Amino acid sequence: MPDTTTEVDLAYGRTGLKVSLPAGRTTVIEPVQHAAATDPPAVLREALRKPVAGPPLRERVRPGRTIAVSLCDATRPQPREGMVRALLDELSGIARPEDFTLLVATGTHRANTPAELEAMLGAELAGSMRIVNHDSRDPEMLRWCGTFGDGVPVWLNRHWVDADVRITTGFVEPHFFAGFSGGPKLVAPGLAALETVLTLHDARRIGSPNATWGVCEGNPVHDDVRAIAAATGVDYAFDVVLNRRQEVVAAFGGDLLPMHAAARDTVREISMRPVPGLFDVVVTTNAGYPLDQNLYQAVKGMSAAATVVRPGGLIICAAACEDGFPDHGSFREVLASAPSPAALLAAIEAQPETVPDQWQVQILARILTHARVGVHTGGLSAADLRTAHLDAVPDIAAAVAAEGPEARICVLPEGPQTIPYVA
């Protein structure tokens, strides 16, 4: 007798994707559903007036001071317009809009286009505020700050270093090798030089078992990220937690490290879910647009699935990849530089210097030595995927059915927004 099916809505691209899977053998793991804040502007202002630690924002800024604000780039669903307006409103009478510089913390990503900036900040702010795309490769944009953490040479964006007041803004979610996003990551790697980022993402740090979802203290990547932010100085930190519809659930402000710890506690309750055992097949996503714009980002969704797939099992990642690999950066080139995932790992671990994007390749190669990985996408061809050591999956339901009538299936409709772990 054939399986009855259940229809699951996957977060995919801009439109979503429905897939029918065997009802009796499929476990769907989603974040705890939280309603959006009924008055988001009020919640954001509250985080500036009643911080987790330290004085309120208005008490930290004096008239005539220059203010640098670090923002996530276009690959992240941060509610930038609301957060920047909250800062402007809260500092009204103390700081003028022209006192602010908005720094897009691109890390090693490309600059955001004028159209993307308008989508990120709204037409009014994008047209009236001073906005600078960070460029990790431009020495004219960088200031030497010193060596911090475990021997990390640190150059940071000069607009950030030279500002009188430095404010990080971001959102907190589990991160596949830094533990959690947000907080100190808006300083480094967000505003750091390429050499700084390469050190933070070297094979030794990325290869640590503690460089994983939900771990910050004792994680060699996050330990150094925190050390850099603490040593170079953040005057106020401002983060939000979002639900599956990318709506604000909660906001946190104040001194950087206690603020981020409080936000992490909330995210851990929402996003990290226990499961009873490993699965034969895990269907995952990269949480839809804007997070699944390219294959590079989609490794996060694959990494979430890898935590609960059996050795030799199948991961299927649905990611639109409208921006391809992408073609900028070194991800595609490094992926194609060796004939197999094992050879990629060996080459990365053997080479004396870190090259851009090798960390994403290292994590993907590690996943591929553990499980088979297929990708359902409209943005890359089967031939493109083969160069990345991945299989094309035009029909998710058919690929799951091919694993046999006994296969146990897990679905992560929100991908890395939900991190399962074996209890």
C-alpha cells in the first residue's frame, strides 16, 4: 500500500516551494513559532532606552560627535530601515542625520548596489544618509588596530575606527561555524580587512569541532571575533531576533557582549530543536530570499541538515541561487580545484595560507565526506552543480522516493533558522 503524503511548504527563493512527502515517515522540524511584535518601532526604541547592560543610548552620545553604524549586507534579512530610524529618533536633539555614517558590513562579499541599498534602507534613508560599502581589499579604507585574540592581525574600516561613537546593528541567528550571528561579527569579519578575515577563517579554526552551531565560548572563531570587538571598542550594540517571516520578535541593546549573550539565549530557545535520532534523508533550505541567493550561502542549510543525517545518507537542499555560485569571490574556483571532496579537504589542510572562501569549501567538503548532497535550484544547471561535487535534484519528492520505502525523512523548511540536534 503506498504511503499517504503530507505537503510541506519550503522557504525557497521569493515564492516558496511545496513538496509532498510520505506522511508516516516524515518529521518536520521548525523553529518555535513566535508572533511578530505588535509595535516593532516601540520594541526597537525600548532596546535603546532599557539596555541589557550599561546606560541607555542617549547617555552615551554627546552633541557634535560622529557616529558610525555597522549594518548587515544584502544577503541578510536585517530590518535595517526600522533599526536606523530608531537610532535617529532616539538621538534626536543630540545627533543630526549628517553626523551618521552607515557602514555596510560586507566582510569579503561584494559591495551592495544602489538598488539593493534602497531595498535595504528605504528610498528616503538611502537617498539622504551617508552610506559606505566596506571593502576588505581596499587599503585606503582600512586602519591598523593591532594583533588580538589568538594572533589575529586586525585592520578595520577607517570610517569605523575614526568615528567618535560606534554602534553595531544586526540580527542574531545560529551560525554554522561562528556559533551565532550578530553582535561582535558586525565588527569582524564585517568591517575587517581581507587578511584579518582569512586568519579568522583559517583551516585550523574552521576545522575545530567547537566551530559549529550554537557554540560561542570555546569556539576558536567566535573567541577571536569577541576579542577583536572588545579590544577595538563598541559604544552600543543593537540586535534583533526575527521569526520565520523575518518579522521582529524581540530587540536587545546595550554593552556588546552581555547584549549578545541575552539575544543568543532567546534564539537558542526558538531555533535549536532536539530529535530522537539520525535520518536517512534530510530535506533542507537556506530559509528563502535573501538568504538563498547563492550556493555559497546555501552551505549553511546543508550544514544544518548534516547534524542529523546518518553517515552515507542523503541531504537535499532547496535553494533558488538566483545569484549563482556567485561568480564574484573565489568559492567556485576553489570548489573546482580538486577532483573530490576528500581531495579538497586534504588540499585546504595542507596549504600554508588561507585563500578567500576556502572556509565555505572546507565545510561543504566535510559534509560531502559524510553524506550525499543534492540541490534543487533554478539558478544553477546540473553541470554547474557537478563542478561543485553536488547532484541536481529537479524533483524533490522523486529523489526522496528513490531512497526506498523504509527511509526515515526529516524536513527543515526554514533551513538554518532551525538547528536540530540528536538528544
